[in-house]
Amino acid sequence: MKEGQARCAGCNAKTDKKLKLAASEKISTHESVKVINENDENTYPIVDMTCPECKTKKCYFWTQQTRSSDESETKFYKCTNPKCQHTWRKYR
């Protein structure tokens, strides 16, 4: 805009009409984040692994760095059977 008149950026043409310029901003509402309590709901992936205690064929697993960083992670397993809940680990 030069001297109160709007001009075309491509050809520099101007208009005789009075222009109304308005700016608007959309404000969106954010959905709330669900907090998961580990005791209420298990969020670990399930794999085909046999529990050594009750012989259930499915187990949860997770990995954790339990030794020095130059060694591989330890993989933990937990039985999906609510009565068993046996936890064990395997070193890679």
C-alpha cells in the first residue's frame, strides 16, 4: 500500500474504490490429553512369547537400558494372564 492506495503487486495497477482491509484469526480449541495410569491400563505392545510360569502364549514387552550404554538393552516381558503377571527379562 502506497500513499493510502492499494496497488497490484504484479502490474502496479491501482483501484479507485475504497478498500476495506480486515484481519482475522481462527482460535481453535485443543482437545484434552488423556493421562493413562499404568496400574489401570497396560499400554505395552503384545508379542507371541510363552510365559515360563503359566504357559500363556501372549506377553507384554518393553526395553530398558540396564547396563552401560555401549551394551545392548534388556528386554522385559510380562505375562498377559491377570492371575499370573509373571515378569522376566532377556538380555540381547
